[in-house]
Amino acid sequence: MRLNTFLIALALLLFSCSDKYKAFQNRYSFRSTDGMPDYSDLNYWAAHPEKWDPSDSIPQPLRKESRDSLADVFFLHPTTYTQSIKANNATIDNDYLNAKTDYSSVLYQASVFNQYCRVFAPRYRQASIKVFFSKEEEQNEQAFTMAYNDIKNAFEYYLKHWNKGRPVIIAGHSQGSKFAERLLKDYFEGKPLYDQLVVAYIAGWSVPKDYFTSLSMCADSVQTGCICSWRTFRNGYVPSYLRFERGNSFVTNPLTWTTDNQYAPRSLNKGSVLVKFNKLYKHTTDGRIGNGFLYTRKPRFPWSFLYLTKNYHVGDINLFYMNIRENVGQRIRSFNKK
């Protein structure tokens, strides 16, 4: 017994001196001196190809698949500043919030790209959830401007130091998609960088029909230089805060990668990743476009009869995990043939 205790203690001591432990210990211990992110420091990236992070995780059934980093994805995470809100914007070095982001969005969403892409996901001083429902327009705009300026700085640093002319995918969810749209407008639409754009996945946020002038929605599964976007709800459901839209949004069906209103059966859903990251659930959802949204019947998975919500916003990417993962490869191959 004493020998076993000694060996365990020795192993822990050796691990505590190892580089892996130091990296783990330092992952959330960084502190900004001026409150702003320094994108030359990898701590300010929730995902980056030069370090291990949750975006590198692969669901167990997929670990034998071939992998190749043919392109880069610049991924913008959704709002995770939803609890204990004290300000309109999150601080960049909030340990709890950064861990929450990494082991929710980065793990379950950004990882969808890792078969074919290097994943870059910057930390940014995100707007809090309350800003999206506040009527204080000036304060709201200030909060969004702060968050977007961080994202612009991160993207420009990425372009200068790591892109080197590689094909790029712009992707996001919810708040991240809101800023992904602005990034597309500022850096890609009508700009030379458009020639490097493989596709944009704008999930969980609307693409108003009058927002872009030349960027268009993807018409099929292999078109490049275009946008895919959807927001997922139970059939017929419209959240009260979205009723003013009246269908004025472009929508993609991620089961068919078309924008028509043809019904797509559950059989086309190739796999969802839900709470259990290492488990794939096939044929969970069907899909049809209507009223500016992606509508589906209640998702089908073990114990789903207890899942009563009609708003599937949290699952915009997870519910279609395998379809997106496959489509990333399809569009990159199509881009490289040009």
C-alpha cells in the first residue's frame, strides 16, 4: 500500500513538472495588462493550430478518418456571457467564461471543421446576452463595436502572420455569426480577399436579403465563394423576438445545401453530436425551409421525449454535425479544382 501511494505521488510530481501540466495550468491563468487581447499570444485564441485545444477533439467513431489541413477556418464563437452579468462586454481574461467557451462552442462546434481545416478561433470581448434584448441602442452599439474591433484585430493578425494565401472559411454561430457577416462585408465582398473565400457558414443568425450586394447564398453542396445560413426551430414556431422579420432572411437547408422549400427527410441527416461528444446519432432531424427559418420536427434521439423546447438554436451546428463536416471537404475540393 505504501509503495502504491509513493508511486502515485511520484507520478503526480513528475506530471506537475511536465510541459503538458504547465500548459494546462497556464491555459486560463493569463492576464491582460490593458484589458485588450494580444493576438500574438496564443492564450488569446480559443483555438489555434499551434497548440492543443478542444477544437482538435474528434468524436470516437470518426478517429480513423483521413485528415488534411487543406484550408483555414476562422471561427467566431457564440455568446457565452450569459450568467453573472456585470457589464455589457465580457473581460478577455475571465477564467470561467473562457473555459465555458472552450468546452461548449469550441468543442462541439469548431471541431466540426478539423478534418480538413486548421482552426483559428479568437477570444474576444463578447457582448453579454442582455445587450441583445436591451433597448439602450447607444450602449448596445458600443458593446457590439468593442467585440467586433477585437475580431477585426484578430483577423488582421491572422492574415498577416498565418494565412499566407491559404483558402479560408468564415464560420460562426449566433453572436459570432453576426460579426462574421460584418467581416465578410468589410474584408471579402468586392475585395481581393474574396478569391480566397471557400465558403461562409453563418449559423444561428439571419442573413437579411438586402445585407450583401454581391455575396450570394450557395445554391448547392459544392459552390464556393458563397454563404450558407440557417436558424433551426420546431415546425411552425417563431420566437416572439423574431416575428418582425416576416421571412426577410436567406436560408440554407444543411441536409441538402439548397435554398428551396423542398422537404428533406431524416434519412439525409448523417449524424448529430449532442451532449455525449463521442456518440453520433443518425437521422435525428428532417428539415424544410419556411418563413426565413429552417424547420424540423422534434429531433429524435434517446430520451428525446423529455426535450420540450421548440427553439433549437443551441443545436444549429450540432444537429447537422456530420453533414457540415462532409460539406466542408466537398467545398474545399471544389475550390481547389478552380
